[in-house]
Amino acid sequence: MISFDDVEALITKCASSGIRPGLERIERLLSILGNPQASYPAIHVVGTNGKGSACAFLASVFQAAGYRTALYTSPHLESPGERLAIDGNSLEPERWMASANKVAGVIAQSSDLREDPPSYFELVTATAFLLAAEEKVDVAVVEAGLGGRLDATNLLSNVVCTGITSISMDHTEYLGNTLHDIAGEKFAVVRSGVPACYLGDNESLAPLFERFCRDAKARPFIVSRDAKIDGVTVSEDGCVLDFSTGGFEMRRVQTRLLGRYQVSNAALALSVLSRVKKIFTRLTEEAIRMGILNARWPGRLEVVPCGGKNKAVVVLDGGHNSDGVAKLVESVAELWGNKRIGIVYAAMKDKDYPSCIGILNKLGAAFYATTVPGVERALPADSMADTARQTKWRNDVKSFENPLDAIAEASQDNDVVLVCGSLYFIGWVRPRVVKGDAR
């Protein structure tokens, strides 16, 4: 019986090692495959934080409107199969293996690709594009991986709208050392004659976005300037907002995704939908409302059931850069600021975890340092605890080798347990907590 481990083993065997920005390899591969990414219209979403949520909103709306929808995101939390959903469901590993074998066959027959193999992410992207074509989808919602200009997803051939979420400092080793440079890598994906919607939460980047649109003859839309967002309420039940832009108005739009920042992600999705309504004529107000309400995005400010005797609220979040953690802290303070909070935290060695810890310190919470079992890149728990103490953590600091022990103790001592850090960490924790292993 084929598993996703088998699929990953095949793709890894065919791939070059590491991250290798550039489009030549995947462009050659897709061309030999018959350019499957040209067979369906696509929404391409780039940015630093919020891409996945915005994509989840969009895909959910298209599904609610009755369109056969592909959603491609990365990374996955628990299984590689999560990276591509067709109408909200992952495909069986046998389907992935069949398409991955086609991709592997192309590489085996091409001397150029054998000598210069695509990266793992490029091969996964090519396989997902091929699967979406084979599934005969009506629309694909595609999240960029790293950056934009040289990201494998930028080979999409029939983009009908580009969405750009919040932009902040991340992956500086590949995208540049300034916010201006990073934004330029992401704005470079705008297509000629195609609408491009930028969240515009950083006003200093708006002129750069407009310049890229002007040079590409794209049609710019800046949400913070060109849309009106009113009537915002945020609670443990989700968010509500009123949204309007010329000729498109919706009141009391509701999402169950938590955190004030989801208002921005929903507004970006609504902006994109307002730009493509003439193409997708089944995007009625009812479908849009239902899609936004039904959208789910696991591991991002997600409240999960936790077995055992404790009554603590357990919240999972994979924010792993300073901007994402700052938004997380704002949301947690707004939703649960009057409760006792414990933070269970793990991160990768190569991330800026000291800055993230410094931001988390604003919550005045107890700190339960841990690690990600079996992941060599993960910082050891004791080193994480030492870092927290060096930042003059305002409350207790404890260290646990087993994350489940950390969650169990935090659940006994606090009203709310915030489990956060690397997405690898959330992917390890989530299935175990839902099963009730942290007691």
C-alpha cells in the first residue's frame, strides 16, 4: 500500500538538495509535461504573513459557489497530502504517486534535468500543477512558497488576479536585507493586464507596488486605500466586518478564524473576489458569505480540544517571524488578556527566535521551553529556556524535552495555553493534542 512517505521518498530521490531560487529548471520540466499549469485559471497569492489564510478564504468561497477548486499551499502541518486540496479534500497518496512518477520519468529522460535537477519544492509544485490539471479544476488558488519572482509557483500561466498580503522581514538570505528588496521580490509577480491586490498595511511600500504595476501594465488595487472596512468586531467566535469598494459592498461578513489580523486577510480575499466576479459569475453574495464563514486554516490561532481533566483553552499558532508573532501577541492579548496564560514554545535554530521571545514576553505569561522531537534543526529545550531568561522573561521559565509534558503542566497552571513557534512544531503537536495525549 502506497503512503505519502513513499511519495516523499521518490520526490526527494529526484530532487537537488537545498533551496535553489530560479525558474529555468521547473520551466523546462513543466514544458515537457505539457504545461499543465496553463489549463486552468489561477489566483496567485504572495506575501510574508497571511498567505495561507487568504488562500483558505478564496478557495472556500469558490467551493461554495460550486466551482471545482484546487488549493495549493505550503508547508504542510501533518501530511504532505495537505499541500493540494481538491474541493477541500486531500488526494490519496496513490494519486500523488502516479503523477510524481510522471514527473520522475521526465527527469530520467531529460539529460538537462538529470544534470541540473529541480529542487524538492519545484518537484512538489510541478506534481501539484499536474494533479490539478488531471482533476480538471475550474480554478486554482495557489500560495507562493518563498518570495515570488523566482518562486516555482510563478510559472502559473493563466493568472486572473494576484493577491499580496502583509510583507515583512523574512528569508533575508534569499530575498534581500531590506524590506524594500523583499517587497520587490514579491511585487514582481504581477502580470500584464491582470488585476493585482495588495493589502497595503505598510504605506511606505505602496509606491513600489504601484511602480511594479505600472511597469507591468497591471491594474493595481490597494486594500487600505481603495476599500472601506468598517463595523469590525473580534471575539472568541471569530471576526465580523463590513467591506465595500466601488460597486461591491457586503455588510456583516463573518469568519470563524480568530485574531484581528484575519480581518485584513478576509479583506484581501474580498478585494480579489471583487476583481474576478465578472469572470466567475457564480460568485454570488450568498456564496461569498458562506465561503468566508466556512474557511478553516489549521495551526493558525486555532483553538483545539485537549483531553484530560484540565479546562485550559489550548491555542496553536505557527507564527515564526517577528511580524507574525507581534500579530499573534496582539490577538491573544485582545482575546484572553485577562486570563492566566502559559506559552509552550519551540523553534528552529536558524530562525530569529530571540526576537520572537522578546515579543512574546509582552504577554506576561509563564514560559515552557521545549523542542521538536526528531528534528535536528530544532533548538534544544534548555537553550530555548536560557534564551528566555536572557531576555529577562517576566514570569516563570521551565524546560521540557517532551512538548506534551510541557503542555500538560501548562494546562494545569493556566487558563490559556498558547502553543507556538515553528510550523514543524505545530505539525508535531497538533495530532497528539487532538488525540488527548497531553494530559
